[in-house]
Amino acid sequence: MSFFGRAGPRARRLGAFLKRRARCAPARRPGLDDRASPTLFRKRAVVFTDTADFTLRTARDGILHFLMVFDRLVAAARPALARVGGDVVKVEGDSLLVRFDDATAACRGVDALESCLRRLNGGKPESEQLLFSYGVGYGDVLDLEEDLFGLEVNLASKLGEDLAEPGEALLTPAAAAALDPHMMRRVVPHRVVTFLRRAIPVQRLRLRSRRPVKRVRAL
């Protein structure tokens, strides 16, 4: 069984390539990668969400209570995201990995998730309310049936989990550059981070509904 999940055609293609690559001399692998890249990689936008205070919530309310609340959100989010061109690739702990064809659609997906959260949080006790932070990336990714791999996926994950505050959506430079002019008007500079000794200007999408709130940093 492959660790890529269900063996769909894209996962099988990647698995076959990796076996071929393993048999190849190390010096020939870069050329092999270059030739295979057009058939393996696709331009995709990704949104990676993170749930505020997940560790504290599970310690306070129990994992079963959190999963009940999170499951309710996921059930509402799937059709809402589909309406703006999004597809939930996987649920990973307290996070969603969502795929889109372009960066503008990804930002609309963030808006859709925020609308879901407002609707589901309304009238609920604090223990049944959720807040998300978001990371958005765009670029060449390995787009498999049940997973996504690539630098922009990794960066979106880091932005959503480590840098964005609850109620905040942060974009990689590539995602911001790929937005249409209308959506770009909602983007403002956030901060510059360093990655592999490179300065990366992170951008922030101004959300329509909520001011960011400070995340509780837990062990």
C-alpha cells in the first residue's frame, strides 16, 4: 500500500516514477526530474487552515467534544468550498488542506470558510465555537488524489499554523502575485520572514468579517 493514500492514476504515476528514480544513478536524477516534471506537477492554489487553541481545547473539553464540533464544520465546509471551486483534499488533525485552480478562488474559499464559521458559531457556547487561521500558497505542486506536495504547500502550512493569528489569512508572495486585480485590492503587506536565508514578503488578505485575535501559545 502506498503512503500516498488511495492509488488513483496520479498517485500511481508518481509511485512508478519514484521507483524508476531510485534505480537511476544519482548524477542522472536531476535530468530525470526535469523531464518528468510536466507530467507530475500542476499549478494549484492551496489553503491550509489551523484551529485556534486546539491543544488547550482538547485538554479542557476532551478530544471527543472537539471532534464533534470540528466534524460539524467540515460537513458544512465541503459544499461551501465546492461552490467557489474548492476541494477538501484531506483533514489533518485540526486542519484542512484545500485545493483550488487559482489563487483568487483560494481567497474566495477563505471567505466561504469564514461565512461557515460565523453561521455555525452563532448562538453556540464558547466550547462549540471555532476560529481558523489561514495560509494560502500558489505554484507547481504534486497534485494527487488525496494529498498535495510541494514548496507552496509547505509554506501555506507554515503561514497558517505558525504565523497567522486566528481570523487572519496570510499569502505567500507567489499567491499574492497570482491574484486578479479585484482581489488584490484586499491584500496588504504583513511582514518579511526569512527562509533559507531569503527574505520572503508575506502578504495579508483583509477579511470582510473579523479582526484577528491573539492566539494562546501552548506547549
